Amino acid sequence: MRTLVTPASCRRLADAVTQLGGTLPTELQTTLDGFDALTAWRPAAPVNDVATAITKGKFTATTASGLLDKALNGPSVDAREIRAAAQTALANQFHKAVNGPAGDQLVESIRPTFDTAAAGILAAAEWINPASTAEQVLDMPDAAAAAWRDLPTHRRILDAIWALLDQLADDFDVIGAPRPWLNHGSVHKIAFLVANENVNLDHAAMQVGPRTNSGRGGYWLALLTKTALVLNTPSRAREILAHAEERQRDQARADYAATHPDLVAVSD
């Protein structure tokens, strides 16, 4: 179940995209513009507001009865309630759009940034492993030293992209809830990064955590031991998860048949 989508979570996602050099699809930018318009809205006082009529000198002995009747019988509308309802509707619209083609477009817009950083990690992996030290690099060719120097920059970019993907999964539910048949609570998010359906999601996800994040290259060097570094759109990540889920069901059926042959024979 997704958390409540708010204007703040929508803006946080948009800021993360632009900071990574991406662009927001028109559908999402239009919604953000709607939030700005709501913030800028300064509602005029209603016609049937008696205090306003008095302030403007329109409350006289002649008009008093009519103005008081309007105030008594008119609807009681609070501008704050209107603004809150509009914000909720806009946030829901943003959430729906992110779960559609706009979500894929958003991720595609940061692909050049991802690819550049991933290429830097891959180049470093030719010389450096997660356990490499600066002293060891000193004995390597200049290319290794250059890769070592650039690793923190590439790591920061990929960490920021992972945080954005994390927000897409947690705040906007673009790949659904964690799957109970996977061994780690957040392992389904790794579907954003694995090369194809044949990668073991559990094994890949084990590389993205505190245990492997202490080296200079973070867990990105460790992840390379299980999969190529790719950036999958939400729709592609859902395909990978669906394939893994079907494979898990097939395995469960095979295990059941192996341990309950008599029951399987009866059902057939």
C-alpha cells in the first residue's frame, strides 16, 4: 500500500529529476504548475460577507436586510477547504500520471546521466574491486589511478538516482508492494537496475546495502558482480518482477509435486 502522496512528495520527486539533468513530462509539470497556482491564489471575500460589506461602506439601512439575508442563507465555504481539496486532487493526478507513460518518460530523461556514471564504474572495475585500497592503486597504471579518483563522483550520481528510484517505489508505488516470496523487504526495487529477467533478484539485492557500501565505489562495484548496470523504466521493472514471480510459482509447483506425488497424481 502506498503512502499518502502530497504536494511535497511530488515536488521532491521533480527536484530530484531536475538535479540529475532530467526533465519532467508535460503532464507532471502541468500538475506542479497547478500547485503553484493554488499557493498564489488569494481568494476575494464573498459577496455575502457582511464584515466586508461594512468595510466597503455598502452596509446601509437600505441594504442591511438584504445583505444579512444573504449571509444567513448563503453557503458557508472556507477557502482553506477548497485549497486542500484541490491539492489532494492534483496530488492524485500526479500519482496517476507517474504510474503511466509519464513515469517511464521521467526515468528515460535521466538515462544519459545514469549511463555516464555507470560507464565510469565499469571502467574502474577493470582495475579496482570493492576491497581495493589507495595503496594498491598506487602500484597500478595511470588509468587505474584516474578511475580511482573519479569513483566518488560516479558513486554520488548513482546513489542519487537510486534514491529517486526508491522514492518512485515507496511514495508512488510504481512497481507495486514488496513481494513476500523475495527474501529482503526492498529487494523488488532492484528490478530497476538488473540487466534482464535471468538475474537472481535476491542475489543482486544483497549487493545493495550497508555491508557493501563502505568501499570507495559503494555498492555499485559489488553489484557489477551480479549484473550489468542498467537503468530500467518502471514498466520494464514490472515486467522483470512479473517474470520472477512466475518463475517462483513454477518452482513452488515443482517443489510441491516432488514432496506430494500422491496428491498431485490424484489431482491429475
